[in-house]
Amino acid sequence: MFLRMRTTISKLDFMIAGTQKSGTSVLTYYLNQHPAIAMAHKEEAHLLVQPRRHFFDNEAMFASGNINYNLLHRDVAVTAQTLVTGTCTPVYTYWKPAMQRIHDYNPSIKLIILLRNPIDRAFSHWNMQRDRKLDSLDFLDAVKQEEKHAREVYPQQLRKFSYVERGFYSGQMERVFKFFPREQVLAIKFDDLRRDYRAVTDRIFNFLGVPPFPRLKNREENVINYARRLTQSEREYLFSIFESDIAKLETLLGWDCSDWKPW
């Protein structure tokens, strides 16, 4: 059964809530093609309110109690065909207060969460920061300095250097399930999206309650020109950090993540 069409927004119906560097841009591109889905014009809705301002991760706004949800809705253009509305902000699974705030906003909201091999995610995140001239350290040095960075910067800046911390998915998913029932959460492997985007988007359309849309145009995910490849020794070092958390995630989601092993 599909939802009824709408012309205004009282609450968003879904969010792509995680995780950064895991295919959220290309997934947003696919969902935006569906005529029954209306999403924010820009990908990361935490940056839509004002330049350098955020929404569910905006600590100053929530501390003030002056929360204007219309700012969250204003960049979502509904049409006569719209059945569901949503946004994409992949920081939300990582930002600890965000899930409760989202639940307070709409306890019935559906969450889509993309999870990538945390080793590859960390390397991609570091490359993005390197390209932006925000981190001059080599990758392994940056990983080893992450704890030091965390002590020296303000919480809002942690998103710049959290290459490893963002990859501890089990705690993030436990926090999601603390506030939302599993039937409102769809977790997807990044590699599944790359391998068969049509099968994955069909699952998402069914999850959101919109009709199938077979005319999707393909698009490769954003590509960063890496200065070099991740070495085997680096991959093994990172896996030693993530191994126990990956095992917890497998139990939590019923997944087989053996493809994340470095051998």
C-alpha cells in the first residue's frame, strides 16, 4: 500500500542519517529521481539553515530552545506527486545527541543508514580532509594522532579528524535502536549499493512506501583523486582497531562482514 500525495510538510518522513564517505551523495541522487520523493536541494541538511550553522547537530540552537523546524523543511520542494519527504545528513548517526532530537521531532521518521568498510571509510575521509588542506599528516600518522586531536579541538571540530571514531558503527547503531524500532531503520552496505544500485533502491522504495521506479539513471559515487593507495600494512593495522566492533555490528544487524577483512 502506497502513501497519499501531499502538498505541505509538517514533518519529514525519512532521513539518510549516516554515514559520511559511504555513498550518501549518490544515494541522494538516486532518490531525487523518484517523482514521489522530495528531498532537500542540497545533500547535507545540517548546513541548510545558515552558512556554518547546523540543525540536529546544532548545539547552540538546541541549548537556546529556539528551534524552528520550518528551517529544516524550507529546502524541500513538494509537488503534486510527492508522497514522502526527506533529507540527507550523514553526521547524525555519529553526533550523539542527534538521535534523541530527531525522535523528539518525529518519532515515526524512517532512517536510512549506509555503512562502509570502516577502513576504507577512514581512508576516504582522510583524503577529503587532505584535499581541503585541513590535515597535512600522512594517513597512519593522522590515525595515531586522532586521540590527541580530540583532546585539543572543540566538539564541533571533531568531525574534521574523526577518521577512526566514525567507523565504530556498533555503538552508533545501538544508539539508533535506543530511540527507533528496527522496522523504522534500514541499514545498507555501501558495497551493495555499488554492486547493484537498482536492487538497493528497490528495497528503499519499498521501505519508504513509494511505488517502484525502474527508470533510474546511474551515477558513480563522488571520486577523490587519492595521492596513493592504502597499503596492506595500514589496512591490517586499522582492522586490528575495528575488529571487535565489526563483530558486534555483525551480531547487532545479523550481517556477515567478512568482506571487510584485509585478507
